[in-house]
Amino acid sequence: MKGFELILTLKDDCVFSERAATEGGHSGLDYIPGAALLGATAARLYRKLSATDAFTLFHSGQVRFGNGLPLTGSSEQTWPIPLCWHQAKGEKVEEDGSLIADQIWHLGKQVELPDNKQPQQFRRGYVTATGRWIKPAESLRLKTAIDPATGRARDAALFGYESLSAGQRFAARVTLDDGVPDELLQQLRDAFQEDILLGRSRSAEYGRTSVEVVELSDPVTQGGASGKEITLWLLSDLAALDAYGQPTLSPKPEWLGLPAGRLMVKRSFIRSRRYSPWNAHRGGPDLERQVLCQGSVLVFELERVLIDEEKARIAVGLGLHREAGLGQVWLDPDLLKGEHPKFTDANKTVANEPIDQLPMSELVQWLKDRSGDRSSEAESARRHAREYATLLISARKLKGLGEKKEVGPSVSQWGSVLALAKAPGQNFAQRLLDTNNGPCKPSAPGWQDEHWDKDQNRPRSFAQWLRDRVGETPSRRLIQHLAREVMDVIKKECRK
């Protein structure tokens, strides 16, 4: 097995919904689903690949995009907290961000807590090998849909997004079978050489994520099972089928490709959920999935011990949809072997050495050159955005406004520019810079505001500044980068 790891840093809040439904309360995931990474990669590579290569990378299951799980400040790896862990209700279980091992009980090993204390299950957060308890920061924002006919808030259209807060770091593993050509592996690596957009509402104010590609570290999530009783700790959701091909929430080991046996229900700890993932390419939901939630603990009694081939199968993943991060498990983890967890003192960090580059074919070199062009556009956009921040200060001084007074085009106006840059159609530059109907026409509020132009020693409107910076024939990609960077500048101004 080969691959690489991704260190993901959220530059904006990111929205990952538990389900794609638009009715009812919205609940977000506290991790980056592998399906989001798969989709972001497919958006960049799919049209450039042959049908065979596209199937190999995104549909065959030979390539697996793991979930992005949170990292600690010292880059320690985390895992979903196991549902078999319980604490005495109302008692202190955490000190300075670390769990107190003696105050945690594995109820699969001990049925009752001492002194008839009431057990309370751990259900939220992530744990490291050293006992750090990580709970990702989340936020909730209420919004309303806009009626396109009136430009005002639409009646009965209030909704909210629960999102992962910007600034947090996550680690994900991308693994490939040995039979996948190295050229495809290199193309996957190159696809992560610039920022990506993840989650919902990417065209507005969510989703920007920076990516660092690092060497694939040795997995620590495989124990040395030697008996007929095995424990599986689910590190991601697990979608299992029964003998008739129907979804099941009580899988037998043989249904997962393991030796025959039985699920020891009284010693297992299971939570489940159901959802229909949204397929953006088709513009509709996929088939409903019924899955066992990450953190669940399954205990099986097998008719014989595992052989090496079966252990290797567990290391790759079990069940369906492994290409989207599902089915990752830890076989017989040391943390779950006793009545209380035993945490280590050594930090388990994600490797941060730069990856070795494979020899590049002509195709890969061409793709890399294209990536360099995109990087230069992104750098130009960042440079213009830094200038834009100074223009806002100049415009306020010119109009005699206070530091926090809004001036210039708003976030929503820049969002209209971004939407046009992402929309298909010809004559993009003409539509963008149209002085009568364009989204940045000189007569529009905000765009007509003026700042001081030091080069010409005279006032200049924001509409003219944009035209001066991007020229008469701007590229769509440059405008997309610039709109996102400027929107970020405006939002930071509002937070001051």
C-alpha cells in the first residue's frame, strides 16, 4: 500500500452536513469527510483523465480518501473517542485538556462502576495516544434566502449552517493499492498543490482550505490479534451489507470478509445514522446509506483466528464506500484492552517531511506547468487583496468615516462577481466589465465609492481600480481568486 498524507488548514469556516436534507434542523460533522476530498480532487482531475484512469482513481476502491481528523497543537494524531468509554456522571474526567485514565471505564470489560455510580457515555470529541481530549471548534450562523425578484429576504426562508471554525488543522490519509500506476499517484499529489474548496456554500463565504502534502507515515491502527475474539474500533462510519445485500446495523463477521462467527452484542457499543449524500455533479442525492457511526466498538467471537490475508483486508478497510473514507477500523487497539485506558507519554505526530517526487512523465510535467500558471494567478490575487485592504482605509479617510464604517463593495457584491466568474458562458470579460449591467458597474453603490490613487494623485473609484488591476481581458480563475481573497479581507475588517 502506498499514498500520502494531507495536512488541511481551514482558512474559512467549512460546512459539512450530516445529511443533505434542506428541511429540519441542520447538524454538521466535526471532521472533514473523505467524500469531500474525493470530490475536490475529481473536480480538478476528472476531465483530464481517460475513462479507465478516472474509474481507477474515483470508483474502483483502489484509491481511498480518508476522513480528515483534527490535529492537536503539537500535531498529534487523533481518533474518534470510543463509545465503550464511560465516566461517572458529574465527576471530573479532564484536567488541562487531558483525560484522567482512572476516571474512565471500559464497560465492555467492567459491567458496573464502583460504588453504584451512574455511568455516562463519551459521545463527542477525539482522543490521542497520550490522552489529549480534542473537541473541534464549531459555530452556527443563521441566514435567509434572498428573493431574486425583489432583492430582499424571502419569506419563511430562514436557515442556519453549523460549521467547523477557521484556523483548525486536520490530517487525512490518501492510500492506494500497489497496482495503481505511479503516474496516477503523482497526479493525485499535484492536485493538492494549491488551496481547495470543501463543504457546502463554497461560492459564498465558506470552504477555503490550504493543503500540505507530506509523506505517508506507518499506520499505528493495527493490533496483533492472536485469539478468536477480536475488537474493532471504528475510526470512520461503516456501511455493511447482510448475506442478501441489504444494509445491516448488526453485521456478522463473515459479511465483512472475516471468518465466520458472531457479534457479541452485550460487549459491543454501537450508534448508527442514515443519510443520502448529495451528488453535486448530478444535482441530486445518491442512494440512502445506513451506517454504523465512527467511535462504535464491535466485538466478534470467531470460529478461528485471523490469517495474515484477513488482517491485511482489515488494514485497507471494511464494508462499502471505502473510497470516500468509510470502513476504516482499528483491530484490537491497546487503548481498549483494559478496564481503564493506558495512555502513552510519547507523542504520535504526523510526519512533516516533504515527499519524494517520482520521475515525471510528459503528461505530468504538462499538468505541473498548468498548476504553476494557476499558482501565479493566486499570488496576483493575494497581492491585489493586500492592496485592497489599504484602499478601504484610504476611502474612509477620504469620506471622513470612522474605522468600522462600511465602505466600498460589500461581500455580497463581490459574491456576485465570483458567481459570474464561476458561471459558464462566453464573453466573460465583457459581461464582467459592462458599465451598464455588469456586477461591478461604476454607478453601483459601493463600486462608485472613491479612494485616493497615489500614482495619479487623484480620487479613483473601486470599479476603476478593479479594471486597472485585471485589465480588459481578465481570466476567470484570476477573478475567482481575487473575489475570494477580497471577501476574506472584508470579513476580517468586520471582525475588528
